[in-house]
Amino acid sequence: MVARLVIAAPSSGAGKTTVATGLMAAFTAAGLTVSPHKVGPDYIDPGYHALATGRPGRNLDAYLCGTELVAPLFRHGAEGCELAVVEGVMGLYDGAADQGELASTAQVAKLLRAPVVLVVDASSQSRSVAALVHGFASWDPEVRIGGVILNKVATDRHEHLLREALGGSGVPVLGVLRRAAEVATPSRHLGLVPVAERQAEAVDAVASMAEQVRAGCDLDGLLALARSAPPLHAQAWEPAFDAGPHAGGTVESSGAGTGAVRPVVAVAGGAAFTFSYAEHVELLRAAGAEVVAFDPLRDEQLPEGTRGVVIGGGFPEVYAPELSANEQLRKAVAELARSGAPVAAECAGLLYLARSLDGRPMCGVLDADARMSGRLTLGYREAVAVSDSPLAAAGTRLRGHEFHRTVLEPGAGPVPAWGMVRPERRVEGFVQQGVHASYLHTHWASRPGVAARFVAACGT
């Protein structure tokens, strides 16, 4: 039994991240062990959640992982915790396009049997707030809105009007937050600036969020609401159990799980590569790998004994000069790729493996060039593996997410990585020797054989 709350809002921009992160930090400072979660594929908010709680921020995405895995992944992340705070995505009832409630905050709240706290931007309304809250509370009877937090309230008079309007709504006001510039976090073309890029400032921002939440919210009332959540009948997800079957095909085992030397899998990190799911490293380790982090901005060599490389998403376009200047590491990555060793690259990793990024030399593994563009590519995707690779056998189907403002030319190699089947049909990415590189972000918990197949390939 884990006490739990879902922090939602009528729309994006209402202040969910400020409230959720502030609550996580405030309850942690009060001595509770808090498990942080984020609805959807977002990589950036969980970094602030981790800073607030001292635990890995984890995503709950019903589209990427399937509805059946939401509760088990939640139980896995919340193991040993007294309280879980789940930050929603977009508006409460917004989900995957043309998919009904799929991947919405409301759906996740129902799967977790968790009460919802609605964060309302009250800056341009007074009595109308009651109609808004009533509408959201009555739209789906299975969603329990247990309280409201009013954000961006201007004055004491404004607060009085809002409280008076909500007095007969049946939804208690559990917090009132004034406008406060000091808790704002800087943004750029893909959202908030990640914690890894502004460590000291991020610490201060989280502390300010916690202080604002402590001053303006009824923490006792919120905790009581969280503790009113009913038992959640789901087994915790276990990476050691799920890492066994290879995804969609057979790869010779490396023997990593039978007492043999564990192959070293180098995973890119640092400020340029901050997009990753905690479960990926857990699955790699469960499949028998020794996972070692490296920073392409600083490290001039891959970790000793590297047999495979995983390069996730991030912001290489922001750090293109520094990445390009680290010529020694670029050559090491290229040499490993040419040797046939498995290399898995998603989005930022794809750009790093390209010949150039905004005119600056990258690793040159792929005969393609990348550049920033003014167009945002964003959305869920359904894909099928076009050919065998260290990640998946041809024909393997999975779901992913694209999120970038860059263009790669060409967008696919002679052997593409994926055939997109929804929402549009096209091919994308590159498979060559042991390299699998694509814009598509995937969550390996949805198909844990991906990690096992990759680790097995490291031993061949």
C-alpha cells in the first residue's frame, strides 16, 4: 500500500511541474520517502523530480508500455516508499491523438486508483473557476478529483473570490499559490532546460518550489488524500524476470548470466545526453551487462573493455561545438561501430553518429548530415523493425515517440531501422553492421527482450 496523488491540470502551462516538484521536495524534507513519477514520455521533468526526492524519476506511459504495465511499473518505482506523487501530462483528459483516453493523465489515475489534485491557473478568472472544476470533476465518474490547488493567484481579494466560488463545489481547496517568478525554470525549443545543464540553479529552483508549496498548500490535507487511495492489486515489475526472451528472434547468448565475464555496455550521459528511462539500465544489468556511463563532452575514450554502446536522446545541437571538438572520442565511437559491435542510438544519439551536425563534424558512422530546423516533430508512433539488428528481429512491432527540431538528410539509410505504420507510413533510421540508429524513442520495458538481445550481441 503506497499513498499516492496524481497532480493534473485543465491544460498545459497551469503549473503542474511547479506543484508536483514542490510537493515532492516538501514531503521529502518532512522525512517521507517519496517516489516521483511522470505521465507520458517526457524526459526532462523527471530530472527535477529526482532532484527533489533523491530517487530516479520514472515515467508512466500507457501508449509506450501498454495499460497493463502502468501499475506494475509504478509499484516497481515506488517500492519501499511511503508516498508517490505522479505529475500528469497536458490537460487531465488529453491523450494520444485519435486514441480516446489512451495515455492521458485520467487513464493513468484510473489504472493507479489514485486521487487527483487539479492545478488551476486562476490568473484570469474568479467565479468561473467553480464551473471549470465542476466540469472536470463530473466528466468521468471513475476519475476522483479530491482537491484543487489554485495557482497564479494575484491578491488576497482574488483568493477570497475564488474560495467563495468553490465553496459549494464539493472539491476542497488544498492550496493557493501566488505568482512567483523565482520558481520559474528556463525553457528552450524542447521544453525546460534539463537539470544536468543547470545543476546549481536547478537546486535553487526546486528549493523555491518546495518553499512556495509549503507556504501555500495544506500538506496534511494532501497527505490524507493520498492515504485515502485504495489498495492497488498489481505485482511490481521486475527487470530480472522480464529481461529473458530476445525480442522477436534469436541471438546467441553471451553467457553473461551464467558466471561469465559481464560485457561492458557504455551508456552516454552528461549534459548533452540526458534523455533516458531508468528501466533501460536496469534491464541491461538484468540481462548480464556491466553498465558504465560516459560523457561525450568530457571523456576522450570509451570505458575500458566496451563491447556495446547506447546513446540516448538529449540536446547535441546545443553542444555541437564541444562534441565536435572531442575528436578522440568521436574516432573511438566510429572505430567501435566499424568493428561490428552493437551500437544503439536514439534521436540525439542518431545525430551524434551522423557525418555532421549544423556543419560541425560528428562521428561519421552514418552517411547523413543533421541540422536544426524551425519545425517541431512531435508525437507517438507505431513502428515495425525493417531488418534484423542488435535490438530487434525483422518484423518486431513496438510503439515509440518522436520529439525533435532537427532534420537528418537522408532520413533513412539503405537498410532503414523502422517502418512507420501509424500515424503515417514511411521508413526511418539506419541499420548497418551492429548499428541501430533512429529518431524514435522507445521504452524497453514494453519489450524487455530488446535489452537481452542487445547484451547477447555484445558477447558475440
